Amino acid sequence: MTARTVTVWTGDHGDVTIPEPFWCLGDHEPEGYREDVEHRGEDVVLTVPTPCHGETKLSTLTLVQRPFSPTDRDVKVTVELDGDWHDLSAGQLAQLTDSLVVLAVGPLHRFIERLQLLEAGGGQR
């Protein structure tokens, strides 16, 4: 099996040919600088159900790699949180996931209990 490659035009190095990972969607726009060339995978949109708007986006995750980055050439997951994108390693993504679990069983669960008390008439005066 022959490895796939892709050629991307850059303003500072002309045409640059690089291996194309199997997970990359292959959408490579001409880049201004070689260090900005990136591989991107398919977006995975995390949603939560709401009674008023149906499924609502919570976050988007995407595999990404910048093969000419001067600081980090590893494959990462880029996660959208509050309108910003954060590149995370597998370990960092695990920490984020653990934090979400802690929020779900901690503060969010306390809100559930409080709301259940109020709905049962235990807090209305």
C-alpha cells in the first residue's frame, strides 16, 4: 500500500509535499506560511438534549496536526470550549473528561437535588 501524500502551496516555501494521515479530510487550503499547514479530521459535535431547543451543541472536537509547527508537531484533539479552541493530548483530554464527570456528579447533581426539593414544594415560601 502506497502512502498518500498531499502538496500544499505556501508563501514562504512554495509547494510543500507531505504525507497525508488516513484520518485527514484532505482539505488543504493554500497557506501563508509552511508552519501553518495542518491536517484536520472530521468534526465530532457533542450535543445535549434540551426540552426547548432539542439537541444543542456543547462542544466540537477534531483531530489536528501541524507537521511544520515550531512548537508541537504531535497529533492532538482540538476542543472548542466557550468559543476558543484548545489543543489537547490524550492525557489532557482524559483530564478534561474527568473534570466533566466531577461537574456532573458534584455541582450539577446538587442543582438537581435543590430543584427537586423546590418542585416538591419543599422550598417555596
